[in-house]
Amino acid sequence: MKDLDNEADRREPTALNRRKVLECMTWAGAGVLWTVSGGVPRSLGIVGEAVAADAGAVTFMQISDSHIGFDKPANPDTMGTLNAAIGKIKALPVKPAFMIHTGDITHLSKVKEFDDANSLISQAGLDVHYVPGEHDVIDEEHKLYLERYGKGTQGDGWYSFDANGVHFVGLVNVLDLKAGGLGNLGAAQLAWLEDDLRGRSASQPVVLFAHVPLWTVYQQWGWGTDDGAKALDLVKRFGSVTVLNGHIHQVMQKVEGNVTFHTATSTSFPQPAPGSAPSPGPMKVPDDQLRKLLGITEVKFKQGQQRLAIIDMPLQS
Amino acid sequence: MVIASTMRGPGRARAGCAALIAAALLIVGSPARAADAEVTIDNFTFSPQTLTIKAGSKVTWTNRDDIPHTVASTAKAFKSPALDTDDSYSFTFTTAGSYEYFCSLHPHMTGTIVVQAAAGPAPSQ
């Protein structure tokens, strides 16, 4: 963490110090507001101001880790909290262009869980671009996921598309995992990514999204991707790279050179901060706190602006 | 950020019991006889992480976590389906050797089953 903070300090010397990186981040140059209190952004007022300041920007949504089918004490009502997340998206003053879901749609890759998730997510009325989490590919050969979300994708479900001048790449890093290892992209996917990026202008903003963080958040809990650095090497020539992940059920952000890394909150249950508990299992919090730790993420981008604005919104402030 | 301490459910006490039972079974079994054994999955950890048994013994893994896990042999000798909370999976080891395994969903979780020949000294590893 120290290195990334130092890096951030160099980039924004007036706005950031080690504490501020975690508590409050303001990128005035890009009109970006990302405000977090105690690790959780909670001020709807600030979100409202950001909306006003960025009127005209195109936005897209990220939701993650719905875990439909999970019914343990950490959240016995994952349908209810996903429904609340969709409700928040529908209530946004500016309709997002589309949505990405960064995996763990279901808890156990069951048909009913996929059906139930879809019945809620489809109510947002948005195109949804998915990548799988490890909970979505439990069945043999991950057929259920690919049948639903694999159309038009390459290999085991990876793909790219362009929207409003931004190049989006959905990566799969939850398959063919190796004993003792972390997330895995694999040689075939990396070769495809290299090909996909070839010839693109370095000034085109790039968004990589995948379930498990592509950077090592906490190796002891498997929170990273073994060959993630190879993917990041392939995008380092681009002027603006945003990496969006889920999996760890909490917001983590770092800025390294031209790359902004960001993990989303879950819509199902929170997980402990790295190393703060015996394991990364679901964290039981008082009922009245749960929805403050769950949420959705809105990302704004404007033509000609390098940085994308990332705003996390809890289900309940 | 952490609002309340992590709650792990009742698994821990049972895990301790299961480990004791497994250990007891190993002690009771004579060197030449197979004895069934248990491995508990709790807090994203296989316990005991290394288990030594006699050939012919059945090992049963039980998941006490709120998150599904699998038991997958690194050499593809065996693989469980996803084990939800309190689900179990058993495999009988008939051939001496060292069997490394991991959770294919959370591959940082690893364990080893050491299978000794049913009679005679353990093979050198």
C-alpha cells in the first residue's frame, strides 16, 4: 500500500496523502469526486453534486457479487438487497448507458439462481455485460454460465466492445486455477487480449473488467491474479486505463501511473478488510448496518477526458 | 470499516471435535489396518492440512464455511463437487503415496493426504 500511496502523492500532491487516499479522494482536474468515509462512501449529497457537475457525461453502472442463492446469517435476503441495488439504478437522474456485472451472479451456479438473478437485473432495463465469478462456473465445464452469457464471446467467455469512444474488455480469471495460486487468465486469453488491443490508439481510454482483482490486493486470501501483470503490461501504453473488479466485497482503489484500479462493493454481503479476520468469509454485521456496506458503482466518462469518474453508492446511506 | 467481529458460526467447535476424532481414529488403528479419517474445512483452511493414513482408508471432508469449497487433487486423482455448508465428500485411498489437493474455487487453500502402505513401513517420500 505504501508504494501506491507514494505514487498517488506524486500525482496529486495537493489533494492526497496516505490517509486521504483512503478517506477522501478528489481529482479536481477531471471533475471527479470519489468520497469515502470510513471506507464506505455514504454521502448522497456529494453524489448529487457529482451528478450536477458532470451533467452531460455518459455513465455506466457496475454491480458485483450478487450471490443469489446465499442465505446464511451474513445476509439471508440476497434477492432483497439485489432488488434494492436495481431500484437505486432505476432511480438515477441520468439513465446509465449500460451495466457491467463483475461476477458471482449466483452462489452455487444453479439454474434457479441464474433465473432469479436475471429476473431482478433485467428490471434495470439496461444492456448488461457479464464476466463470471468462481461461484458462476461451479458446474462441469461451466455450461450454465456460457449458455446464458457466452454468446458472441471468445474462449471461455472473454470479449471486448466499444462504447462512447471507450474500449471495454471483459476478462475471465476464475477458470483453470492452479493449486496454491491466485486468479488465472491463461495464455490463450492473454494472446487474444494482445491481438484485441493491437493497432488501437494509445489515446483511447481502456476499461478492463474481471471478477478477481487483476492486482494483488492480499495474496494470503487469494485476492489477486497470477498473470494479471501480463494483462497490465499489454495496456501500459494507453493514456487512461481503468481496471474494475469485484470478488472482495469492499471498495479498494489505487492509482498507478495511468492505471486506476477499483473494486466494487457487493450487493449481497460484506467481507472483512484484508488480514482483519481469520478468513475472507462473509462478515456478519448488525442488520441496520448491512445495507451501508453493500452497494453499486457508477462510472462516468466524457469524450476528451482521460480519467473516468468512479462513484460508489451504498444501498443505504 | 469493520463494524462487528466476524461470525463464523458453529463450525469451529465441531471442527475441533472432528480433528480430535480423526486423530483418535489414527491412534486406535493398528499400523497395519486402515482407519477412516476426517478433514474439516473451516475458515478457508483444510484441517489437518497434512493427514497421514493407511492405504484403504476413507477420508471424509466436511465444509463448515458459509462459502462453498471443493476438494480437487492436483494430479486429478479425485475431485469433489462443490460442497456447500455442511456438505461432505469422501474418497478411499487404496494406493500409497502423497496426494496434494486444493480448493479449485479458492486455490490458495491446499492440503496433503499421505497414504502409507497398509502393512509394513511407510514408503520413503
